[in-house]
Amino acid sequence: MADSYTSYRTAMNDAWRGWWVNWPLSRHIRVGDVFGTSDDTLSTAGDLADRGVTFELATAVPQADFTYDAQGTAKVEFKLAGAAGPPVFKALADVDAGALVSFSRSTSALVLYTGLTQQGMRDTRSVATGLVRRYWSDDWADDLIVVHDVITATGATVLASATTDASAELRAAAKVGAGPITLADLSGTAALARSDGLGLQWVGTQATPFFRVFRLHRTWLSNIKVKYPKQDVKGAAPEPIPPLLLEEAADAPDQVLEEVPPGEQPTAARDEEEAAR
């Protein structure tokens, strides 16, 4: 499964540059979610609302559907409802509509996302100000990241091969007489009737395949630690936050927050480990 996941993530990083890849897709990610990234592991850490940090959402932007077939190494053969399929179909009955997906490489994948929508933060100034306050009061760790943009899909199908002869049969919801089906019919509402040699397989609805994150800017953090060294004295009153820091966060949030590139996405996630149990 590890090799299949790596192949899938590499392919999606190439197709969706600048976006982190979510897996498993059963993990729903929202704008404002907070994660820890220590020890090369992505772990849930609540959200901004838990910390009293507010923001406005921008209007959702609809996107086109997305299909990936690993340069044709994932072959799809359709079957109409009410018609007998070729002998290669082993799980679908005559009454079923669906498709046979066969792979010619052990690192191939078929990825179908339908009903894609992008949504993110309208403005990051309030978030930058809130995180500066939290950091100054020792309530924000250096390794924490914030989700500021997400891509959601109403339907998702991900099949990734682990062998050179992997295959799967998908049963679509089409009825007899409905006519030919398309790849979109295999996304989300389809059912996996049979699979052989797959490393990854996920078919479902309401998924979050991609997201983008930011963190406190590393250069900003370094400068703050030099300019404002905080003394840890027992019983001492908390030092007031310098007004200049709040002004900088409100006027130039890009100086306080920085995008975290996909190359820094941890290779493990506690959610993945729990889902595998």
C-alpha cells in the first residue's frame, strides 16, 4: 500500500501543483483546521475557532471534473445495464451497468473527482493577527499549520494498482435502458464489485482530495526571537505584546504567514494509522 500511496501522491502533486494531497479521503478537511507536523507526522490539532481566531470564507469557486489515468496505463471498459458483458467481467450481472478497470503497470492509477469546488479564506489579516497573539502568549507551537484553502468533491473514485495485472469492476447506478455510461458515472455513487491487486481503493461521496496550508513565517519567527527575547521568570507577569507586531500582522500578513509547499507534507498521518486499524 505504501508504494501505491506514494505513486498516487506523486501523480496528484504533479497535476495539482501547490496543493497537499489528503489520504484517506474519509478524512474531511475544512478551512481553518489546524494540524501539527512534528516527527514527519500530520496530526489533528483542532481548528482556529477553538483558539478564538476568526476569518471569513470566500465565495466557493466551482471547478471542472478531474480525471487521471496514468498516461493510459489504466484502461476502462464499459458495460451497459441489461446487456451481457464480455467474459472479462466476473462480478457484474447482466442487469448491471458498470466498468472493468485494468492496469498495465504496478504504479498506475485511475482517479476520478466530480463536482469539484474550491473554497478558502477571504482575507488572512485577522488570522495573522490572531496567530501572533497566540504565539506571544505561548499558545501556538512552531510546527502548527493552518488549512486556508480546500478542494472538495461530491464524488470520488481512486483505484491504484499494486501489481502489473491489477483490475477492478465498478457497478454504476444506471438502470436498464439508461444508455451508455461515462467516467463520471463511476465516481462517488458507484460500488466496487470486485478488486484484485489494488494497493489503494476508495469510492465515495463528499471528499476533500486537496488542501493548502500556511504557518507562521520562519523568517518572521527568527527575527522575533532575536528582537524580543522573552524571559521565563517564575511568577512574572506576562509581557504585553509589542503593538508593532500586531500592526505588521494587520498591514502585511504575507510577512507573518507563509505557504507550506507540498514537498514538506509529512509522509505519515495519525488519521491514516487509525483508519487502517
